[in-house]
Amino acid sequence: MATVGLLPWLSGKDPALTVLRARSAEQEPTQEALDAIRHDLGLGAGPLSLLGSWAGGLLHGDLGTSWVSGTDVLPSVVAGLQVSLTLMGAAFGVAVLLACALVAPVPARGRASAGAWAAMLAAVPEFLLATVALLVCGVWLRWLPTSGWQGPEYLVLPALALGIPAGGLLGRLVADALPAVLDERWVELWRGAGVSRARVAAAALRRVLPPLVPQFGMVAVGLTGGAVAVETVFAVPGIGRTALGAAKSQDLPLLQGAVLALLLLGLVTGAAAAFTRRRLLGPALRDASLNLPPARPVRTHPAIPLTLFTALAVTIGRGLLRDPYAVHTTARLAAPSWSHPLGTDGLGRDVLARLGHGAAPTVGTAAAVCLLSLLLALALGFLPAVAAGAADIANALPPVIVGILVAAAAGPGTGGAALAVALISWPPLAAHAAALVQEVRASSFLTAQRAIGASPLWILTRHVLPSVAAPVARHALLRLPGIALALASLGFLGLGAQPPAPEWGLLLDESRAYVERAPWAALAPAVALALLAGLAVSGAAYAQGRRGTRVTVMKKETPVGV
């Protein structure tokens, strides 16, 4: 909150000039007008005095007065939060339904797939999905309204745009954990006793949910404050859009009120998720009598990652042989042809060339942020009490707001965007790691290891870390395309990669304006991100399956006395 209060001074911009532009763009910024605004807002007292005054009013339930509109902040924040919570409820319902559809085949077959389809759904850009849904269902078919917030029918398209990627993520996480439970002895006994398949599936689902409950809470909070792009496309007056508008106009009281509401929502949701998780685990967590399901590698056919890798490699390789900056005004928005296999963009630049040359900065930066988030999550996972609250707070901050704050301090650019995304991308991984660490430490197997004199280092390296690192690493791979999209959204706002860089996220945002006339320019980077997600997940599943097979063979061949 202190950093938000310092935004105008961090950016080096005159807050009086920014507020004047927001109030009236036509008014001349004379010295008299700027001095009047400084006197009216008390800017001469400095940022610390303003922050102290705001905090003092907060103790009395007063969030201050908007610098731009002159109205009380509290009603605006409450109204935006109500809209976002309603939209979050609808989107979360879509996500849960889609997750159930992705998980349903697992109990029937007793095993999970590599998860490539779920990963591809999770990698669909929300703002592109929102734009396509608006064009198809709103403009062409005229089934649903395209903008505004006046009734339940206005919920449908934004909820679908937000819920489909979230459902792919949640479905993949549950489907990844379920097969190991279905291999346990009690499942075989229940089935032999004639227990129905539905009841067995429900019991297995209850067994895998505790470490994933925090993920459901974080997804819900992310759908509330992180829906800035979708709220902008459909002109939904939610809390995320309110915060973004306040940040652009440097309306500090409104921005501080919106961010505070999101932080409180994150903490309340985190506390509710922790309570639900403890209720699901029951006394086993307290009594250290948990029995965790053994890790079970998901085997996938090598043709899946090989096909995805070949498609990406051929596309990127052909693009690298072309000039991504050559402008041909006579070939603007040209359809795919032999000379331009993926068509051209709004300036006549070859989309295939820009896709190929943008692969390294896009994937490289996203992979570096993903690796940093994974390492930080694993480190904080062994401090569950510290990780819980910090993760809830960091997860509640929209990437756009963090990007604006970082850019104000360090300036716009790829490095600043990467730092901003790294600051808010670790919480889901840390929450996942912390939940697994708590359950591993409370397992009866570890109690037995301590009883026979195993050293703490042996327990950590041979039992705790392997049990935690593998599922969290697969979770990190699943979030790799989402990190690339977060970098893209910052580039769209001028906070990340700058034009004419051929970064995939920038390609998406540049082509969004003419997606109706030239959909190929937007679909190319979107499909590339989906293929990347499928390749990351299926490749990891194939490698893990091979390691699991080798371990099983070695155990079978090892003599009993060894």
C-alpha cells in the first residue's frame, strides 16, 4: 500500500499534470491550473504526509475522495467489487464444470493422459478468447450482448472467456493427482466389496483435494482482480478495470482503495481455503497419521510430444529465415499464401517471420520467470506459516498493477515486465508446495523414519523433497504459457516489450484490433502458445514415465537381500 501511495513520485511524472489530463483533456496545463490542483490535493506536503492522512482516515472507515471525480472512493470500490465477485462466481462455475469434464475419464480408465489438451485450454489467451466470443456470439450471431453490465445475459461471454482457461488449469491439476490414489489398496477393496464406481470416485476425489484447495481459492481471487483485459473488452465496470483506470490517471485514493479491497479478498479467501483443507484432512494432519499416495508417473506415447515439437520447430525454423521487420503497405492483412504462409499483419509484415523471431525472447523470458518462481516456491514451501499469508497477498495483486508500479520505479522494458510477473507468479506454486510439505511431514511413514534414526538431511533429500518437487514442477510447466501471457498484457500497456519487437504477446495485442478481418494474425501466436503448453506438459509426462519405468524394472531385478 505504501508503494501504491508513492506511485506518482516513483514514476517521476507530475501528479498534478496527470490529474489535470484525467479531469479535462482539453484544459491548458497552465502554471496557475497546476498550482490549484496541487493546493487542492495537498501535494505540496509530500507523499508520506498524504499516505499518513489516508491511513488515518482508513481507521475510521474512510477511503478518501477521488482526485479525478471528487466523489467518495468507498462506494466506487464496493460497486466494482460486487460486479467482479458476480463475474468471478459465474466464471468459477464454468471452470469447475470444465474441470469435472476433464477429470471424469480418469476414474473410468484408472489412469490419466499426459494432459496436453488441458494444458492447451489453460494456455488460451483470455483477451483473445473474449474478442472472438464477442465477434462470433455478439456481433455475427447476435445471441448475446457485447458490452455493459445490465442483466444476467451480460455475464455469459465474460464468464466463458475467463472460465475456460481456469478450468483447463484446475482440471489438469486434479487429473494429475488422481491416478496415484486410484492405485491404492483401499480402492481395490471397495470395488471388491461392491461399492459403486461413483462412490469410489467421490472418495478418491476427496483424498486428492486437500493440497489443491488453495489452488481453487487462488484461481477465484485471480478471476476477480486479474480479469482486467476481459473487463476492458466487454466494458464491465469491475474492480480490476477500476484499479487500472485509477493507476493510469494516478488517482491515488481510488487506486489504494481498489488494491486494499483485493488484498482483503485474497486474505479472506486464503483463510477459507486453509480452513476447508484442514476440515478435509481431519485429525490426521494433527496426529501425523497421514498416508500419502505414492507417486505414479503418467505414461504418454512419445508421438505426442514429438509431433508438437516438430510442428513448433518447423514453424519457428521457417520464420527465422525471413525478415520480421520488413513493411509492405500494399500487402496489409494479406491472407495466408505461398509467399506468406501465415499471412501478414496490419503493417504488411510477415506473421511467420515475426512468430519465428519472437520465439526466443518470449519462451526464454517466460521460462526464466517460471524457473525463478519454482525455486522461490520450493524454498517458501518449507515455511508454510510464512508462505501462506505472503502468497495470498501477492496472488491478490493484478499483474497489470504490479507492472505499473515496477515500470514507475525501473522504467518500461522486458526486464521490468519480467520482474513484475516474477513478483506475482510464485504464489500458486508456493501454496501447492506448502500444502504438500505439511502433508508429507504429517505422514506416518516419516514418523517411522524418525523412529529408526534417519537424519533430517536424509529425510529431506530422500523423502520430502522428491514428494514435493515433482508435482510442483509439473504445476510450474502448466503455468508457463500463462506467464508468457502476463508478459504480453504488460507489453500491450507499454510496460514490457516495445514495438516493433516480434514478441508473441505483442503480436497478440497488435492483431486484436483487426481480428475480425485477419484472424490468422492473432491465431498464429495463440496456437503457438497452446502448442508450447502441450509440449511442456506431455514432454514432462513422457520423461517422468520413462524414469518410472526404469525404477520399476530395477526394483524387479534387484535381489531381495540387496
